Amino acid sequence: MLDKVRVGFVGCGGIAGSHLTGLARMEDVELVAFCDISAEAAERRAAEYGGRAFTDPRAMLDAVQIDALFICLPPFAHGEAEIAAIEHRVPFLVEKPLGLDLDLMREIARRVEEADLLAGAGYMTRYRRSVQRARRILQQDPLIIGYGGWIGRPPDGSIPIHRWWVVKEKSGGQFHEQVTHTVDLVRYLAGEVEEVFAYGARGFNRSARAALPEYDIEDGVVVNMKLAEGAVVTLYAACAAKAGGGGVNLHLFAHEHSILFSGWEYTGRFLVAGEPEIIEIPGEKDIFTLEDRAFLNAVKTSDRALIRSTYADGVRTAAVTLAANQSLATGQPVRVAI
Ligand SMILES: NC(=O)c1ccc[n+]([C@@H]2O[C@H](COP(=O)([O-])OP(=O)(O)OC[C@H]3O[C@@H](n4cnc5c(N)ncnc54)[C@H](O)[C@@H]3O)[C@@H](O)[C@H]2O)c1
């Protein structure tokens, strides 16, 4: 077993920072290399955490021995880093969503399997206690209906937002980029999504377009889903509610149980038929540390069962959100190609 895990990063932006805060406190982690197309971004992380800075993932993997790689790239930038990691046989964890090109993601998944490599997807919500309890409940008392999603303020300067986020061909839109977490949870808790039918609203987000002229994502989206096990779910995304009052949630209803998740931390409230007491499980604050600990323990012990979201599984979540995009583009229901 490895005593120290030598960790590298490709992509040194915002989410890399969320991982690094926890990793820097782990005694068995050494931060050895940082790669970003922006040399300045990579050098800044290297100056803060130690290690070497690179602008090319392959050059980094050629030069530095890395035991675990975090790939924290925007949706449009995937491919090169994952392939380089596979070729160097370095286990990796990719931030969600895993990309925009389903064929490329499937090719990466195929090569991961062929190389028999540990590869994870960054669906950290799966590590929450509330989510684990919901999973156990719904295995006994299956989901009938659910609804949820994210309703946020406009990306008009009032909230921090990346420029790539508002461009559909770079981010895939809010449903693919953000509500991917909710889609992934529905799959994790209630099984595969078979078919989706999406509607989008456009042209209302005046303040976003004024601040970022390249804004071309939907202002709001609703996606109806039919699950393989028979349940029906509606998920939604909006980034145009200037007055607030939206937020993140997921409400799930089975015959004997109602499960109400609220907030980004997915605090869960559990209602049981005939029982007056409502159980509440608050969401963990240090969720990236929990996710990263599981990944690093899997690297150290070679026990892959420790990670709750594999790369291949994350591809199936992307297949659902990209099917929703196809439905938005065609105005037709789309069967999800698993
Ligand atoms: N799990 C979560 O809750 C969560 C939260 C935030 C972001 N994310 C995800 O993380 C990903 C990255 O988001 P972010 O907020 O860090 O974005 P960001 O824009 O802050 O950082 C991305 C970094 O990648 C670099 N980059 C771009 N193309 C590159 C390439 N080809 N090679 C190397 N570096 C490249 C950019 O220069 C930038 O420094 C997104 O997919 C996002 O959805 C996940």
C-alpha cells in the first residue's frame, strides 16, 4: 500500500481550489504537479501548494510520477488529459460533467476498462449520508414520482460565473452542466432514465445578455423523464430568477416514504407513512474532502468499491443530459442511449 499519494491536477480553476483545500490538509497526500492552459494559473497553484507547473498534461505525466490525477476542466476541454492519464496508467477523478461529446466519453470509458484502471466521476453528492439513506429506502419502496432541479439568479455580474458557462457549445447549458448532479442522483437512487422530453425558455434573461453578449443558453428548461423501473420525474434548470427564491432541491415520493432534499448540501427530510416523526439528516459541509478521501483510499488500497461514482457511470449521466439537449433541439422525446 502507498504511504504517500502523489497528486496532480489538470485544470487549476475554481473547483480545483475546492479539492485542494482539503487535500492540502491530508498527511498522506503530496501535491506534486499542476497543469493548466494558463501557465499563470498552474504556477499560482504550484507556488501555493508546492510541486511543478505545466501547460500540457502529457508533458506533466512524462515528467512527474503521479499516483492520482484530478481532472478539473470545463466541459468543452476534455479528452487529452484523460487519454494521457490512461496511457500513463494513472488513476483519475474527473469533475462533472465528464464532457460534451458522448462518443469521446464512451471511448475513454472503453479504454479505462481495457486498461483496468481506477477512474471516477465527481458526483460528490453520492457520498452524503442523506443520499445513502434515501438509496436504502428506495431499494425497498420504489420511487413513483419526483421533481427537482436548480433555479438560480442570472449570470449578470451579481454572482460569480465563468464566461464559458453561458455559451451552449462550451458548457452544454445549465441542465447539462449543473443539473447533472440532480440527474445523477435520480439515476443513483431510482435507476436508469429511459426517455426524456425537454422544453426550453429563451429570450427573457435581459440582464444576463446585457452583461455577457455571448449568453446563448436557455433561461429555463424543464425535462420530463421516464425511468426504466416505471417512475416519472420532472427536473428543471433556470438561471434567470433575479429576485431569488429558487435554489436547489429534489423531492422524491414512494408509496410509504417521501424524501425531501433541500439546498446544495442536500439536507434530507424523511417522512414515513403512519409515523409522526420526521427524520432530518443535515448535509455535510466538507463533501469534497469525503469524495477525495474515498478516491485516494481506493488508489492506496486498490479497492475500487470505495468510490461511489465511476467514470463509466458518469458517462451514463451525461447520456441523459445530452439526450435532453437533443430533445430541446428537435422538439421530440428522445430515448436515452445507454
Ligand atoms: N462538483 C461540483 O459541485 C462542481 C462545482 C464547480 C465546478 N465543477 C465542475 O468543474 C469543472 C471546472 O469548473 P471550474 O469552476 O473549475 O472552472 P474554471 O473556469 O474556474 O477552471 C477551469 C480551468 O481549466 C483551465 N483549462 C481550460 N481548458 C484547459 C485545457 N485544455 N487544459 C488544461 N487546462 C484547461 C482553465 O484555464 C481554468 O483554469 C466544470 O465541469 C464544472 O462543472 C464542479
